[in-house]
Amino acid sequence: KRKRSSTSVIYDSDDSGDSEGSVILVRRVSAKRRCVMDDDESCEEQRPGKTCPAEDVSASRRQKVLAKLKELVRQSAARRSCSSASCEESNSEAAAEEEPLCQLPLTASEGSETDGDSMNDFIVEEEENNDGGDDIDNTEHVKILLTWITFFRFFFLLSVNSGCIVFFAVSHCDHYVHFKRIVKAFLINAIDDSFLSSLYDGTRQKKYAQDMLLSLHYLDNRFIQPRLENLICRSRWKDRYKERVDCYPDVRISLKNGENMSCQACELKRWCKFHVLLSGRLYNSKTLVVDDFMSDDKQVLKVGMVCANRTRVYHNLKHFKYKLYMDCSSVVELDGVVDEPVKDTVERLFSHLEESGWIQKRYNDLEDYLEDADSFQEEK
């Protein structure tokens, strides 16, 4: 027979007899209170309408954990508000655009429709899935979850605020900062033609040089290359035509007499009324060093209207960096100052270009090219 617990002994002493009815009574009382006093029985045997005190303890612990989470969110929001306040003093527009980005990891309490994996929902779900389990295990799960949430939140904010990681989204102001660094790098290279080469081969390790290298990678990998790939993937161009457009930095598209023929870009039957004239010298896409081999070579191709428009959009983006460098080189040549340190010359020319709006105009041209590439439709 099962041993009687201390509770059943107490009730047995209160009874006046050892009859069978009294034994049954003792068992009934013990069964009703077993979820409270017996350690080896679970609360599953109690009635559905009753509430186990262990559940009350678990609920209170859950409330304490949620309170700590809310406090942590409030502290992070305070730090974020201080950071954004300092950003507003330097550039109010940039701060207005960066604010949604900084709020991303802290939207657990907003209750939006897309907030299915918020901190509060995830914690409640964890404890509901472990009904009847050990409270210590639940507490450990919550601690682990809080650790990971805290790590990813502060890692995200640190990466965005420092601007050191390229794959995070940045504001319009940051784009323009990258562009100004590139202009300054091109001005230096126009005076010292080995500067870009030393950037890419790792010779220059100073912070200003590494910032310029980062901005050059940003222009290529975030601005230009994804859109070039998208334009090619959505077209029917042949590889030979694409290679020709890539090699020649100058293009001229003119309207001629139309003719129903095979388009020399996609090799499909089209009404071709555009002539594409490709010319210019081949150059290195990173160091921008020019190759003088066959410098006078030209290519004339007859294409349809869609391929002509795509050629214009693609060529503007593909050779934008080279054209910008050639413009910077022209500015240095027109300056004509010789007996001056390179740093002073670059700072003086850069300040003049910025004050005159020259840099902003070139940046606006880039934005127009990017918009044209984004809005170009898929070829039918």
C-alpha cells in the first residue's frame, strides 16, 4: 500500500474510529490537497476549475520578468533619444530619416501587425508551451532569451551609429558623405595618380584613406552594381553587346531611318531606328588607369527603341565613376597651381566645389541615374 502523507495522518487522528468509511474519508481529503502538499504528484490531477498556487507563483515571476523587460526598453529609448537629439543639432533632416531605423530593434511594445516575434509575445509563448514544467527551467529560458535580445539590439545600434558596417541601411545624409569622400579621393588622384592604386592594394592604412576606400566600395557595391545586374537580368541582351557597352566610356545614341531587322543588342526582329556609337579608351574600373591600346576604336550598332533606352540608362551608371573622375581631373588642370602641398590644394579645390554647388549637382545626376535604373521596366 502507498504510504500515508503527513496530511492524511492528521486527519486520521481527528477521526474517532478506524472504520472503512473513515479510511475512505482520509483518502478523499488527501487526494484533494495532494497538489499542494505532495511533492511527487503533479497538478494535473486537480479539478479543472481550481487554480494551483504554483501557477500563481509562475505568473508572478512572469510579471516580474516582463517588468524588467519594459524597464530595459525604457532605458534603451532614453539612450536613443539622447543620441538622436545630438544628431538633430547637426542635421535635422538626417535625424528625421534615421529615427525609424534606430527604432527597429525597440518596437516590441508597439503591438504592430508585423510584430509577431516581439519580446513579450515570445516570452509568454515560451512559458505557455511549458505548462506544468519546472519553473527553474522557464527562468533559465527567459534569461537566455534576454541575453540574445540585448546582444542583437546593442550590436545593431552600435553598427548603425558608427557607420563602420556597410550592409546596414544609412540615411540620405550618409550617402552624400560617401559621395564627398569619393570626390576628394579623385582630386587627390588627379594630382598623384598612384593614390587609388595604393588604396586598393592596402598600402595606405590611415583612417582618412580607409574611409575613402569604404566609400568607393559603397558606391560600387550598394549604388551601381546591383542596378546594373538588374538591368541585365531583365533584358535580352547578348553577352557580346554588353561587353561592348562595358568597354567604351563614351556613347552617342542618334535617331536614324527605321528598318525592320535583327536588333544588334538582343538579336530579335525589331523596328530598329537608333544608332549607338561607342567610343573612348578602356580603363581599369577600380584604379581608373587608362589603357591606350586602340584608343581611337569605335563601334556603331543599330538597335531598337527599348534596347536604345536601356543602353543609355546602363551606360550612364556603368561609367559614372570614370566620368566623375575625369571631371575632377579637369578641375585640377584648370587650377594650375604648382608650388603648393597636395593636401592644401585638395582642401582648397574641394571647398570651392562644395560652395559653388558643383558636388551637389554631380550627386543629383547620380540620383537621377539610379532612379532611371530602378524605374526601367522589364523587356517584353
